[in-house]
Amino acid sequence: MHVQRFGLTLAFCALVAMAVTAHAQKDVDSAAVREELMTVERESHQLWFKRDSAALDALMSEDFTFVVMNGAVETKADVVPGDRTAAPTRRGRLDVQSLELKPERVTLRGNAAIVIGLLHIKATVAGRALPGTMRVLSVFTRENDDAKWRLTARSITPILAPPRAPQ
């Protein structure tokens, strides 16, 4: 009886150890994937800043959708700049002097990921200055078990100054 109980206890402990190890490995894998996505997100903004059409084209999915600050929806063809000195948009010429992206959070769901961050930018569209700080939400997907993350959608929202207290 004791031997049988010991055997069951040993088997249970082995199962728990395997489950804990698998969960720990999943956490390590998730952390690595999150870090990879933050890097890809930062690089995607630098590609945009540098107007690297070939790299942007390779990074974006064919059905890429971009929701801009005023709510307009643009496609990959609208945002991949081509060989121009300033990227065209439906709103006019975009000229970026500097940008810095700080990814803050990554949410993973199978072959999809959402990256949320803050974008600090100095740029103009058609000669008008853009807001300096914006919230960025990017969606990345992996298709057909491809190991490469593709930028599928992005939305940028200006962060407005907090309202002043009544005087």
C-alpha cells in the first residue's frame, strides 16, 4: 500500500514538475517574443523615418491598414514612400525631422500581437507641425507559420495636453 501511494505521489510530483517547467519555458518564450516585437516596432518607425521603401514593403502585410490621426484610413500603397525625399500622404507631404518610439506593452494571441507605445516626433504634414507625442497601436501577425512578424495594422492618436484646472 505504501509503495503504491509512494508511486502515485512520485508520478504526481513528476507531472507537476513537468507542468511548472513547461509554464516557465512558455514565460521565457513569451518574454523573448515580446522583446522581439518591441524591436520590430522600433525598427518599423525608423524605416518609415528613413523612407526605406523596400524594407517597409517587406515588413508590411499586403492588406496593411493605417488609421491616421484624423481618422482617415490608408493602405500600404498610401504609406510606402517610394523613392521620394518626403513621403506623400493623402493629407500632403510628410517631412519627419526626428522620431523616437517607446514601446510600452505587447499582448500576444497566437499568431497575432498588439504593441502599444508612445511616439515622440518632430514632423510636418503639408508644412503644418504634427503633435509632438502620440499613442501608437500596432498589430503584427504571422502568416502560414512564417517566423517573420508582419505589420498588419497601425493607428496613431495624438496625446493632447491635459485640460487646465478652472481658475
